[in-house]
Amino acid sequence: MDIRALCRSYLRGLTEVLLRGDAREESCYGALERFLAAYARAAGLEGIHVTVLPKPTEAGNPDFRVWDGRQHIVGYIEAKAPTAENLEPVAASEQLKRYRGTFPNLILTNFFE
């Protein structure tokens, strides 16, 4: 599957969740997890695993942890509600400053950006 098809599939799944009208941020986690897994397979990256809501640490708990399949953490993802149109204030928040200082390869997303 090419990247455009993967993105279309992801956006369809995300739209289905959001159109229900009662979705929260956490309701979108499955769509992003499936997209990341599908992308890893398409890129030939075997063994990639995504943990949704991993165990908390002293620095906090990003929403996703990405593993390389050899017990090595590749990166982290902090998700905010899809209604968060401007991620700049979030990126400057104390939470994200703490995360950036602790978690390498951190991505901030509202599921669209």
C-alpha cells in the first residue's frame, strides 16, 4: 500500500470516529496506532510496536511509545484533541518542555498535524 492510500485510510478511520459526535482525544488513539503499524509494515520495518498509554514515568506519560521490536524505544507521541487547531501554545507548555527534556524523538500531534 502506498503512503497516499495509507493516509486516506487513516483519515477515513479518524473521520468515522469524529463524526459520531461523542469522541474524545482517546477515541482517536486506535486510528493513529493502526496508521503507524501500517506505515511501518509498508516501509519494511519489521517488529515495530506501538504502546498506547504506556506506564507513567516520573516525567509524565506521553500517549504513545514506539518500539523497534528489539526492546529499544524509537520515540514518543503526545496527542492532543483533534479540536486543538493551534499546537503552538501546547508546544510551549510546561508539560511539553518536561517531555522534550526527558523523551527523545517526541512528536506532538492533534491527529491531523
